[in-house]
Amino acid sequence: MSGEFGFEKLCSEVAELSRNELKARLLHFQGRLKMDFTEAYLDSLALDKLRHILLAALAVDARKRA
């Protein structure tokens, strides 16, 4: 992810994901940041929270790779 444009693109991509897509991405996240969520926990969260968690994880992962 390079610069502000890369982050904006990442935000747009995450914003377009459905609840099921967000859950799948979080449950099977393959980045350097290790996450351990249950499906039941993710089901209890609002859609915006799921987006926020995934976006944060992707941003941290991109920063660690840079």
C-alpha cells in the first residue's frame, strides 16, 4: 500500500464487502497479525465493526510489510 491513494483504495474495497465476505476474511486472515475470532463472536458485531477490524488488520499488515 503506497501513500494515501493506496489506503483510500483499501477502504473502498473493504466497504464493498458483504457481512459474509468480511467474516470469511477475518476468520481466514493470513497476514502477519494473528487473529483468533469465533464465528459466533463475529456474528454478534455490527457490520461497521467488522469493517473496522478488517481494515485495521490490513493496514497494520501493509505497514509491517513496508
